[in-house]
Amino acid sequence: MLKLPWHSGLGPDLRDHRKASRTTQAELARLTGLSLPTIRPLEAGRGNLDSWRTALEPLGLELAGRNLPAGDSLGVRVATLRRRRGLSQRGLAALVEVSHPTVVALERRGEGRLSTLERVLTVLGAGTYLARRGQARAFFTHAGNSSTDDTWETPAPLLEALHSIFGRFDLDPCASRRSRTRVKARVHLTAEGYGLSVTWHGIVFVNPPYGRALAAWVAKARREVEEGLSCTGPGPVRGYGSVSAIRL
């Protein structure tokens, strides 16, 4: 069963922005017309999306993402990213462990739970955060098209052995740009495409890049393990770095 990180990022992000604006929960409740018992769960990553959007408005916040495409609505943005990842609505629902109608409601009407949205964005590698309206940080969406490629090529026999054990991986966060689909994974990202900044989830194919990205990869893997991930799989492979799988 796919296990996603239990902690919320968007909830605490909302809380931090509220505190930075020197707005109390009671004041935010008054400004939005929401009750305190509604505000408090939102800051823990719980509650419905209508209330969450209402809470963002007086703080001048919007949802941004390193890999989240632009769109007229949240649902359109989620649907666009899902298609880019090559996932069907049913496939995404299975990964997030929700019903197909739940994904349909999110994409078509922007309805659902904040916790579900966060799980969906995690699986899709959206790299989301809250930003002041119109002040989202600029990211190079085509960074993955660089002419250089600092990825290891896992030997085919070893890759076949890993596939025989794990089947299809949930995420390959540092896929090679030259052969991105060589590893059987539901979602492929690259180190330059923010595979090192989004939350890793499920069973992850871990094959480190070399060069300048190696230190960032090591730091990322360490943070994931410190947050409760466990590692399994082969250890160092002579001439090819380490190949492991992380099961969340």
C-alpha cells in the first residue's frame, strides 16, 4: 500500500503567513466569516477546500508550485499536471487511495479536502507552497532540457532485478533526461526539474546523480530518512554508485 507523508506543508505554511502578517486566528475568523474551529484544522492541513481558499483571501495568498502549471482554476492546474505525468484520473485515484469521483470533483469543481489535495500534489511532484499573490518565485520550467546529463545509468541486469522485487516504482525523482522512462515508475522527475525539492512518496527508485547535484541528493535523502523513511535494496554497486529503494 502506498504510504504518503503524514505531515502537512500547506497547513503550517498558512499558519506561518498568518503569524507573519500579525493576524490572530480570531482576527482571521472575523475577516473570513469562518469559525475558529474551522481555522484551526486548516492550519494543521485538514478541512475542506472552500474554507481553505476563503482563509487565503484576506492574507493575499495563492497556491504556487515549482512544477504546477498555470490555469484558470486549481482543478485545471491539477488536471494539466496529471496529464503531463501520464496518469489517468483512475490511476491517480489509486495512487492517492481515494475514489475516482473524488479526483473528478477536485479537477472539475475544485471540491474536496485539503488533505486530499496535498496528497495529490505530492504524488504529482508539484512542489507546492503558499506565496503572496503575484509574487511566486520564478523557476526554470525547461531546466531539464539542458545539454548535460549528470545521471548514473543503472546496469540493465540490476534494474531488472529491482523491478522483479518492487515491480513498478511510485517515483523516480532523479530520472535521466536521455532515457527518462527506462525505470518503470508512475512519476518521473529530474534533479533539475525539482525532484530533489518535492516530497518523495511511496516506493522510490533512488539512483544518485553525480557532479554538482550529488551533494544535494545526499542531503535530500538524509532529510527523507530523518523524517521516518526506511531504505531497502542493494548497497553500493562498484562503478555505479548506490541503487536503493525507499519505502515510505
